[in-house]
Amino acid sequence: MLIRTAERPRETTSAVAGAMWGPARLKPADRVLYWATLSHAEFTALARDESSGVHLAPGRMAARFDLGDVVPPETKLVPDLRRCHEHELPGGFVWGYRATVPLIDMPRYLDFLLARFQAAGGEIRLGPVQSLADAVAESDTVVNCTGVGAHELVGDPGVHPVLGQHVVVRNPGIDEYFIELTDGGEFTSWMPHGDRVVLGGVSLDHDWRRTPRADLSAGIRRRVAELEPRLADAEVLEETVGLRPGRESVRVEAERYEGARIIHDYGHAGSGIGLSWGCAYEVADLVEG
């Protein structure tokens, strides 16, 4: 087993994700529900292992407009899901749910996965894959998990970057997450991971920049401070940027290429973590048969 990568795991977009398991408003809906269900089970099990970087955390998902009583079907996997009482919502918010869900401390989690992979005999090799022909020259079975890189590698015009930026601060005592549900390019969120908290968020389509912008960080800190004063003066540890792989629908399928089999797994937008294990199980089935 060989992983070819242009960047070490801690240098990828995955490493700077928030990150949580949650509803994924993506297509195809039936397969997304299946992937989310398997992923929830796997993350819940991993939360029992302190070395995994996964833990179960309570918190709120809220909106400034009424989304009604209909919730995504995958939320039925959360046993303690309930509507927020009015006093539990921040000022300006009119709709919300409380739920305990898996949160993933991505740097620790990626280290955990890499150790598992290497313990199973896997090898990781630094170096970009220049083309599909380059990949199939090394193996007759290739799994393409290149994220936004599939735009060029596969020549898929439907793949586009969705820029995300976070401010990571020292944790002043936060143990619950918060995420604002909106279709806008800016929102408010915080995800506690032990001694640090990841503040968000930004979602900018078709932006390839990977350098943190001061104006976006200032906006993140201002929005978070308005809702959670304890985070207003928290020490900033770093500012991070990642490019989510946007696409009209997630692509998980196999194709023949120059006598080899390529299994594609990309286009997860902002739900790559939440769907990861479900997609991985389907990819494994495709590899085997």
C-alpha cells in the first residue's frame, strides 16, 4: 500500500478543518446519508480511544432565520438531539438544535491515521502525482483522493476551491461547540479541541489563495466575540487556510484507464470529514471487486 502526496498530512486542507461530524447537504442524497451513517458509527467508536483525537462534544447548531421542524435525516443518529429553548439561543438567532456529536482534532487525528496505516505496512511517499498516467505506471489500482487537485489531475471542470479560514486560539475553558447554519460566505463557529479552539468561519467560492487574510481573521474574531465573550481576548496560536473541494455532487466511482482501475473519491466540499469513513468503506469495496 502506497500513498503518494505532494504535502505531508499536517500540511493539507484536512489538517486545518474544524472539524465535526454533522449533516451534509450534498448530492447524491441517498448515498450521502449512507456515508454519513457509517462515518458517525466509526467516529463514535474512535471517541473511546483517547489517542485518536476524536471526542464527543455537546453544542448548538443555530440560524438567524427559521428553518422549520424538518431536519436532515442523518440527525436521527444523534440520540440527544433536541430543539433549543429560546434562552439557549444567542441574540439575533431564532432557530437551533442542541446535539452531542463527534469533534475531531485534525492534527492529532491525522497522526493517528498515519500511524495505523504505517503499522499495517503502508508507505507514504512525498512527491506530486503529475498525471493519471504517472499514477497507473506504479499500480494497476489507483484511488484518487486528491480533493480540489482533481480539477487539474482528472480534468474535472466541476471541481472548484471553496476557501476556508480559521483562527486557532488557546482555550479559555470552552467545552461546547457552536456553528451557525447559513448560505452566506461568512458565519460564526467555534470547535473546542482540548487546549485550543478553532474559530470560524469563511466559505468563499472559486478562491485559490492559501495565505491567511487579516480582514477575514478580524471578522471571525469579531463575530465569535459577539456571541462568546470568553473567546474575545483568547491568545491567538495560528491562522490557517484550506481549500475545500466544491462540486455539484460527490464522486465515488471506478473507471478504467489505460488498462488500470481508478477509483475516484472527491468533491466532498465542507463535509469531507463527516463523510470520510462511509466513502472509505465504499472505496474499499470497489478496490476489492
